[in-house]
Amino acid sequence: MDENELRTAERRLQAAQLASDVPALDELLDDRLVFTGPDGALYGKQDDLRVHRTGTQVIDALHEEELTVLVAGRTGITWFLGDLRGSINGTPFEARMRYTRTWVHDHEHGWRIIAAHASVV
């Protein structure tokens, strides 16, 4: 397990979000996921999959400005900074976002996100 593998997983996540690829998101999100949204509310894996499956959230553009990666054993952290554009419930949005994602690695699933936090910057 190295930083390049985790960087690849992070970029797979970004591509899956952009495409609303629910099967890929299902593979990349741990069942125990807890996500703190920009509104401060807590969400789980099924919440994330549902907004992509139903089209409630659509990401039209995602531009990575900066990506920092740290691996410590079977735990990894990614810090993403970038711009997103899309819609939520049909209402357009554009935001510069900072995501902090905590990943866990096992031989069966590879890298999966177990915790995440998003902030508008």
C-alpha cells in the first residue's frame, strides 16, 4: 500500500462522482461511512448512493486544484481542494470545496472511504 494507490482510488472516486457511477461508488465507500456535509449534517453510504442513483445530486464538472495524500499502514487520508459545479434538487450550484477523506485498506476491497468531511472554502 502506497500513496500512489491511494491517489488512484481518490481519482476513481472523483470520476465516479462525476458520472454518478453508483456501482463504483458502492465499491469505494465503506458500509460504515460517516460523511459530514458542508451543512454540518451527518450522512451515510446509502444517503450518498441515493442522491446519485436518483439524480438528486448531479455533478457536471469537478476540477482538482490540489490533492494531498498520506498513508499510515492500512489507513489513508486524502485532502482534496477544487471546484465543483452541478445541481442539487435541480438547483444549480458552484463551489470551491475542501474534502478530507479517511480511507481504510483491506485485501478484499482495497481502499474504501470510512469517514469524510466537506467544507466550502
